[in-house]
Amino acid sequence: MKHFRITFAALAALVSLPMMAGGLMTNTNYHIAFDRMMARGASFDIDAIYSNPAGLSWGHEGWQLSFNWQNPHQWRNVEATYPDFYGSPTMNSHKFKGKAEAPFVPGLFASYRHDRWSLGAMIGIVGSGGTVTFKEGIPMFSVPIQAMMAQNRLTPEQYDLDAWLKGRQFIYGVQLNFAYRLSDHWSAAVGLRGNIYDGYNKGHVVAGMKMPAGMSPVELLNLQLDVDQSGFGVNPLLSLNYRYKGLTLSARYEFRTKLNIPNDTHTLEIGPESLIERFPEMAGSIGAMTYPYQDKVKTRYDLPALLAVAAGYEICPNLRITSEFHFFDDKNAKMADNRQKKIGHGTTEYLLGLEWDINKTFTVSCGTQRTDYAVKDEYQQNTTFACDSHSVGLGGAVNVNEHLRFNLGYFCSIYSDYDRQTSYMGIPVSETYSRTNHVLGLGFDYKF
């Protein structure tokens, strides 16, 4: 029964993580200008709809539109080292690779400004945004299964193991802002964002004993999971901007978004019957374990409150520098299994960006970001883990004419490996979590 309980819990824990820049659940890069500069909190361009809503009242007079496309690539790997179950003193070591995919991540912006007031709207993927697949499963069930087979005197040559896990998690956001210039130096904005959650968890673990030719395989274990999730939440936001000559100061606060997501369960199966017959006391435990994944049961995926402050300065008319700070209040945003209690403090980010107009046609920029998650060992899971990172972005823009601008940007995140000692079913396991992330973006802005 103990083997079975851990195996199923591992399968059912599948959740994907953000593919983009930002906190544990929140994305911050919607416009290509972020990819190539990172720190955009002092922007007056159309990307200010997100990064500096109050600054939009200093921007382009009239209508402007922007379309952005980003293509992130990411690997999330777990390398596990654990004892050999057949008497050898040599430790087993295996890297379980998770491939995250999101081939098309769009971002749409529109704004209108007249004199002192402006309106802005944005549609983007504000949280998570990708699909992650572990084709060989993960250590938290592979290790116990190998131990279970060894204890039943089955060697790897005597059985087949098919483990496959896939999770998808997108949070789509629709944001509306109203900004007003209060004086020659101050402006303010209020906004509202609707957040639509769409995700699923799918997977199976099937083990069968190999049999001689002409005989059917003997089923040893069969776990099946297929759960869709969808829901909706709303959060307000506030923004303030101060401008004096070449200096810009801004602050933005996004309130917490409550997302309490119900299950739409298509498959939740455990077998074979012979396994349950062998452990009749398992029935009650199965009910308790499977409850979070049963139909209509709800799971919390709150987007945390966010405080962002920035300072930008025009060193000269064609050269700008911006520094920025983000704080995500993760500890007060409820997560599945109360994982917010397993964080030292909320996520912090430090950003710095530089932008240079070479001439009226070409602009180049670069930037960097440091992200500190402060998660504890208990927070980390094979399917959902966080590693501190440094990100570097660069790119440029081409002003085709006075109306049309093309943006091209690229950034990569360099993650610190996270090591921890844990155990599955009493088996000591050393794990190293590692990630890679590359994002390429292309977009255009159009001013009417």
C-alpha cells in the first residue's frame, strides 16, 4: 500500500510552471521591448499599458496598436541519485528531462490618448503559459516503482515500465487602464484585469511483467489521469508616474487575483483489481488520495499581488537608462496544498536596462534581471520547482516610417541548480533541479 500511495501522489501532482519572465505564477514580458531591455517601468511607449500605465498619458497622441509574438524554449530537468536495489554498492543516477513548449505566445496592445487622458488595453498570457512533458516520468514515482519490483524479486529485464506525464497551464489576461495627467509632472492610472485559467494534467504509469512469446503480459500496475481545469478571476491595479525633465519615477501595484479552479475529470483510474485485492485496506486511502483530482473539486492557483517601482533617466536625448524592482507577495497568494507556506519570502526581481537611438531609424537596447524565489526544500517538487536566475536580453527596433516600428528581441535565463536531499518511500534520494530558458520575440507597433 505504501508503494502505491506514493506512486499515485506523484502522478497526480503534475503542474506546469511559467515559461516567461516573472514570479512563481506571474509573467511580466508581454511586449518585445521587454525582451530586449528588461527594465521598462519608465516607458511612455505602447508597452507602458502594462509596465507603466500612468506613463501612457505622456505617450503618443491618438491611436496606436501593437502585436507581439514570442517563442520560448525551456528544459526542466531532475537528476536523481539513489541506491541500487540489487545489492550493488554503486549508486544509480538518472536525469529525467522535462521539455516545455509554447511555440506561439501572443501579446496585443491598443491605446488612445487625447491631451491629458488616455485609455489602454492589453491581451496576453499573464501567468504560466506552456506545456511541459516528462516522457520518462519523474523520480518521485520511478524510484519507488523500481524498489517495489526489486522487493518482489523482479529485475529490470523482467518487466516493462511506461511512464508519461504532461501538464499545461495558461492564464490569459485582458487588461483595461484609464490614465490622467494630473499636472505637468504627475499622472495616475487605474485599471482592471480579467484572468482566465485554462489547463490540464494528463499522465499514466503502466508496469507489466514480460512473458514468453505467445503469452499475454501480466499487468502489475496501471494508473491513469486526465483532468481539465478552467476558471476566472479579476484584479484591480493602480499606477503613479512622476516626470521632471529627464527623470521618470513610477510605481505600479497589482492586487492579488483569487483563482479557485474546479476539476473537469475525464479519467481517474487505479488498477489492476488484483493490486487492490492484495491490499484491501487500500480502499479508504485511495479515496483520500484521489479526492483533490475528483470531478468538481477546486484547487487554488492565485496570482500574487505585485509591487513594481522604477526610475528612468535620459542621459542625453537619444540614450536612456532604467532600473526597476519587483516584489511578488507569494506568501499571501494561496496555492495548491498550501505551498505558499513553504516560501521564505515573496519573489524579488532587480532589473536594469539601457536603450540607445542610433539615429531616427535604428534603436538598440540591452538589459538584465536577477530573480530570487526564496523557496524552501519542502516547496520543490519534481514537476513544479523554482531556481534562482540571471536573465540577459538584447535586441533592437527599426522605425520603418513615422507610423510603423518593428521590434526584435532575445533573452535567456541562466539558472542556478538547486540541490536537495529527500526520500521516496523511505529511499534516500539526492536530487538536482536544473532549467534552461531561451525566448525569441518579434513584433510591430503602429501609430495612427
